[in-house]
Amino acid sequence: MVSTRPDPLPPNVDIGPMMVAVAYVFIFPALITTALRLWIRTRDRILGWDDAAILIASLLAIVLSGLSIEGVKNGKGRHIWYLNEHQTATIGMLSWIAQIDLFCAICLIKVSVCLLVLRIKNTKMLRYSLYGVMVLLVITTIIPIIALCTECKPVYGFWHRKLGKCHSPNFRIYSIYVQASYSAATDLLCSLLPIIIVWNLQMALSKKIGVCVIMSMGLIATAFAIVRAVSLSVTTVDTTYAYTYTGTWMMIETNLGIIATNLAPMRSVMHLFRRQVTQYTHNLSHQHSSNKAGTAEQNSSYGRRSERDMAHAEEQRAASPGGASDESEIPLKAILQTRTYDVDMHSMRGTNS
């Protein structure tokens, strides 16, 4: 047990279940939106490095949630004076890993947004600017990781204080402040820059507003990044209780960032479902008409009309303002456009004769 026991002891409360609830509430929407994004991009054959970055970030978010849940199983969320030495050491080790996991996940989320912006508009100045932003993201991610790994010798002295020699944690804390500050700044950039670019595209006004709302949701994650950084300024020996809130902000920040980054293709999912339902309805009508008519000629005629109707509807959708963006809220240069041609076979036979 920890020797610096207050007198009297605080109540033996447990806020760990709150952390577990947050883990489950936020990780599933993050994973669902990531799966839908990858499905749409795979179907349209426009997978890119931005998708790879968000996929790795989602896997790290799973690890972060698992570390938090495992920490609660070992007593995280309870006051340190009610835990034994093995529990506090286990919680310390899991928290140490979770911080490294967080820094990497946040970096990959921002990199994913930057790469997505470059797929929308890839001018020379914008490309160099965003490459510079990504380089600084990597640097501000590596520095706190180095601080975590070098604070104690050996490394496991970070959670086994009696078995290692540790220097002042100020370098680690200040490096995390720098990471959180730059993360907040890049949140603003990654939220506002796509809005500016998309607003100048040839899209329907309603779609522009929808994209702006989606991209601005990343600012919510910014707020939690600031709260996380502020929570680290708390100086206490009761780390298993006080830093439970910090771990909670970490999960919310990470998963909200993933969700906001993935929301752009959601309109494409709804459009796909609507088109499949329409096609299914056409097939039922086709089958019913064929059974009722009982002739192959009527069946063929209806099939030709259905194909012409669907081709005409597809041409109208492509020619409408913002039609190229129906499959995605954000148009990408990699999207392949197709045209449907209606060939009248009767006219061709008449010409040949």
C-alpha cells in the first residue's frame, strides 16, 4: 500500500465504470464509420493513403479502449490507497502504453485529413504547406514518446518506482502540452481548410453546407484535447483516481476525431442503399409484369424500357448541379466517371438492310 495515506481516507468510490461506458459508447461508432468508409472506397476503387492512415488510427483506438477497460479491471477509477502494489503497477504500465497509443492515433487522424485535402486540391503551395504540417505532427508526436521512454531507467521504473531511478516529469508534461497545443491548432486547420476548398467547388449549396458541418465536427475533438492537456496539470499521488478522467478525455478525443474524419462518405452509403432498393423494386415489377403478360416479347420490351429509363435517370443525375458528388460528399480526382449509351438495335438492323 502507498505510505502517504491521508487522514481521514476519502470514500472508497469507483469511477471506473464511467470509463468503461465511454469506451464502448465511442469505439463502436468509430469502427462502424471506418468500416463504411473503407467499403465505399473499395467499391469505388479509390482507396488511398488517407484511408490507410484512418484504418491504423482505428486499430489504435481499439487498443486504447482495451487498455482502459483492462485498467478498470485492475482498480483504475478507485483511490490509490485502496489498491495493492501490484494493482497500482499494472495500472501505471497500462497508462504508459495508452499515452503512446494516443499520440500515434491522434497523429494518424490529422495525417489522414491532410492527405484527403490533397486528393481534393493538390496545388504546389498547398502540397508543401500540408507536408510541413504533417512533418511537425510527426515531430510533436515523437518528442513526448521519447520523454515517456527516457523518464525512468529502466523503462519499467515508470510504473515500478521502487525498481528504477526517475528524473523530473516536467519534460514529459511540457512535451505533452506542446503536443496537445499543436494538435488543437491542426484541428482548426484540418476543419477549416476543407471547408474553404469545398465551398469553391461546383456543388449544390445544400451539399456544401453539409460538408462544412461534417468537417467542423472535428472542432469538438479539439475541445477534448484541451481538456486532456489541462487535466495533466493536476499534481496528485492519487493517480489511479484523478487520471481516470484524463484517460476518458483521451478516448473521446480519439474516437470523435475518427468519426468526424469518416463522416464524409456517409451520403454515399445512403445513396447506395436507395439505389439498391429502387433496383429491387424494378426487378419485382419486371417479374410481375412478365408473369401477367405471359409473352417473351412483352418481357423484352419492358426490359429495354427499364434499361433506357435507368440510363436516362443516370444521365440526368450526372448532368445535374453537383451530380458528380452523389457518390461522395467530397469529389476525388480518382473517381472514374462512366457514361451509358442507349443503342436502338431495331434502327441498326434497318440501316444494315
